Amino acid sequence: MEFLEELVAANRILAEHGVIDAYGHVSIRSPDNPNRYFLARSIAPETAQIEDILEYDLDSNPIGEQGPRLVQQSVRERFIHGEIYRARPDVMSVVHNHSPSVIPFSVTGVPMRALFHMASFIGDGLPNFEIRKVKKGSDLLVSDPKLGKALAKTLGKSPATLMRGHGAAVTGENLQRSVGRSIYLEMSAIMQMQAMAMSKKITFFDAAEVKASSPVQDYKRAWPMWRDKALAKAREDRKK
């Protein structure tokens, strides 16, 4: 199935761009059943192959006769994906990343704002999930349905939400957009910190520029290049 190959590519693309490391994950809603989604098992994303992809329901239970056994192989934070898909019928793909340049914005109260046309979806800022409001003294992992629902509520209708001290959850109406947004969110965070170090006066996008720029950010030109490189590497890895 081609969409599963693209999901393998997405894992590897995000790792290649430093948006996720040995942790972090990306999923896609099933094209055949909107109440199911696909996500790689708990492995380093840059090693993902098609046989590592598992199917889940929106309660984030693995599908199939071996479901109970597969729970042990599943990503602990799969509830991020299930609860966002439940709350947002428009979302077809979700990325959870540990984007290193984004995390400082989640802990300082300094809002990210759009200043780069490839990441204009940031707009006037993104919400920030504070897990302490739901569970005090946690390990910051969204590892149960309650925390997943709270994260989805914080996300609301936004394209992404920061996660305090942890990373971000990024959505898209397709896989290439969730991946592209994740890559350019990291780039925009770097650029904003650079701009803040240079001057207190920064020219951010205004509302009209955000509205004009966001619809064309489909990353269609970049996606085939990213995908083909990632799948070529996956084929090479199979030969080892």
C-alpha cells in the first residue's frame, strides 16, 4: 500500500531534518476507515520499515488478533494521535516531535509568531499544552487517554500546539503537510531566536499576510524529493 510507504518515508524525513531523534512519531489516518490510524511501533523513526507500521483504533488500541501483544511494542504516546483524530475530523496526519528550537518557546512565555513565509501557519502564535493542569508530577509523556484528550483540547482548531518542556504536536490534512509544517516550524523557531538576538524590533506577518500565505504552503515541490531520498535509504537498509 503506497500510503504506508509514504508513512515510512515521513518517519525518516523528520529524522533526517532533526525534527525527531530516536523518539517522536508520525501517523496517518486510514484512508479506508476514519476511525483508525497507522503509526510505527516503538522504534527509532529513522529505522522504520513498512513491517513496523501498526494499525490502531481511536482508543489507540492495536487492531487484529495480536492486538494485546502489540501493546508492548506500541508507542506510549500514541494517545496524542488517537485523541487528535477523534477531536479533529479534518486532520489526516499528526506529528509529535521534540523539535529542539521550539522547546524554548514552550517554557519562556515568549510566543512564536510568523516571520517566515514557509511557516506562516504559526500566525499570531500557537497554543501551549501545560500538562501540569491535568496531571502534576508527571514525566511529561502523554501516555493515557485523559492526557491525550487534554492535549487535543489545547490544540483546538490550530494547526499545531507546543508542549511545555517536551516538543510539539503538528497536524495536517495530509501527510506531506504535517511533515512540512514540522520541518518549517523548527526553522522558524531558529530564525525567530536569531531575529530576537539582533533587534527588539521584528517585523512579523500581519493577519492579511498569514491568510494569503497559509493556503499555498502545501510543500508539494519538496515532498517528492524528501520522499524519494528517504525510501531509497530504506531500500539500502534492507540490504544490510
